Amino acid sequence: MGQLYLDGSKLQYHLDRVGDWTKGKEVFPLHVEISPSSACNQRCILCCVDYKGHKPASLSKNVLLSLIEEFSGNGVKSVLLAGEGEPLLNKFLTEFIVESYGKGIDSALNSNAVLLTEDISKQILPCLTWARFTIQTPYPDKYAKIHVTDESDFYKAVENIRKAVEIKKRDNLKVTLGIQQILVNENWDDIYENAKLAKEIGVDYFTVKRFSKHPGNTYDVPEDIYKRCLEQFRRCEELSDVNFDSLVRWNQFEKQCIRNYERCIGLPFITSILADGGIYPCCQYFDDDSKCFGNLNEQSFSEIWLSERKRNIISYIEKNIDVNQCMTYCRHHSTNMFLWQYVEPPEHINFI
């Protein structure tokens, strides 16, 4: 397994697309984040879309399969299946992953793993680039409180991930498997033991990341909570070896999302599709219909992406939104940092 790069932009590997963008050409996104389902089998206290009320919706088979053709034909390189709810609740998810793989599209999955049966793992793991599973604590009783579910879900998730690891090793699959913990008030003292659990299960990596609050949510975490965890972070990182990476996302904790850019200019490269079919620039606006580019139940992805409405919304955000008021560690942050070098280059650029 190569070096894991969980934060930061990878646009430097797609300079042809960046070049078209700098010339003012219409570019399709490189990456699309899809919410196959807004329903969830858990109600995590830290859920970033809790403010939406978990209204059940699901992308249809026709919509999902039509996206594959449009993505492959317009240069979309990857999709992340995550978003509003538990992706595995969409009964067409497996078919979408398998078909996307056949068209050369990289797919990834975020899941709580409770519904990840052995049969599903056998079908999707050969077709995934990576899968990241959420376990917020290694203790079943605390898991039930944080994930707002029964303790039995903890044991199901652990066993399902363990089985996925076995399938990966048995079939020599390339998929990267990881476990993620989000640092919150209820689990800040569990980091080291959770990393140990991940290593024992056999995944490729464990990571701990910062909580990011949507303005619509009431749950919050102190900005400096990570300072309580410095010794645990150190012990966590010491678990790394040739077969396992234990990663603390230091840039999120220490840099406090310092922005070197004044405007959000990365919107053309990443976009989000919600379970009701709406396409949005980012999670900041999931509850704002005025920022919805269009709906896949009414138009195709290409029609929406090439529409005047989408162009106007992106233009409005670029010109009028104060980026310092956006969510901490927004999805476009690293993309904006990279692109800002093109629109506002430093002095003496020929002295490389």
C-alpha cells in the first residue's frame, strides 16, 4: 500500500482539467459525493446533517445508473458514497458500485458497517478503491450512546469489518480499508484504545479527525478539545507499522483551517448529490434551495451542470460569500488553497 494522503488537494495530478478551468472553459467535476439514501440505521449525536431531520429519501435505480454513463462520458474520475444517511440502505448501491467499476470510475464508501454483510462485501470490495468505517469508540456501551443505537450494533460492525478484511486478504484485493473516529466530547479519551481495536481487526489504517459543525446543528465541540489528547495522539501514532497506519490529522487540529484564499473558487471540481436528487455545491447549502443546481428527477446531470442556473449559483458564491464564515474544514478547503496559487500567484514565480 502506498502512502495515504487523507487531507489536501490532489489537483496537481489533474493539471489538464485545471488548465481548462484557468482558460475559462466549462469543466465537469473530478469528484462527486453522493448520498444514496438519507435514511440511517443510527442517529449519531455528532451527525453533520442532523439539522435536516433525517427525512427518508433514496436515489432510484434509474438515476444511479444514468449517472454512471454521464460520469464516464464527461471525465468524472471518482465518487464517494456517503452523505446524509447510511449508503447501504439503498438497495441499488451494490449494482451502482459494480457498474461504475466497469466504466473506470473510482468508487469509495463511508459506512457504519452494520449492514455490511459478507455477501455484500464479496460483491463490492473488488470494485471499491477504499472503504472507511465509522466506529467512534471501542466500548459497546459508549458506542450505543454516541451512535444512538443498540450495543448489538457495535458487535455487528466489528464482525462485518473483520469479515471484510478477511475477504480482502483472501482474494488479494487492492481496496484500502480504514476505521475513522471523529473527536468529540464523549470519546476524546478513547483514541488510543480505538486505534488498538482497528489494528486488531486488521484494517489498513485508523484515523482520528476533527469535528466540523454545520451552522444548523446544535451539537458542538470545544475548539481546543484536541489539547486534551496530545499524549493519546502520540501513543496512537506509535501503533503504525509496515502493515498498519495510525493517523492523526494534525493539520485539522493545529492549523485551525487557516485560509490563504479570499474566495471559494473550487466549486467546479467537486459537487454533491443528495438522496432526493438535488445537486448542491457543498454541504454548507444542503438546506438552501436557492443554492440547488437542479434535480436529477427532472433533468440529467449534464443538463444541470451545463445550465445557466448552476453557473449563476457558482458565480454568486465566488463573488459574495465570505469564506471565513463557512464551515470549518469544508470539503473545498484544500482545493481552494491549491487553485488560489493560479489566480493569485506569488512574486518571482520563475525562481522555482
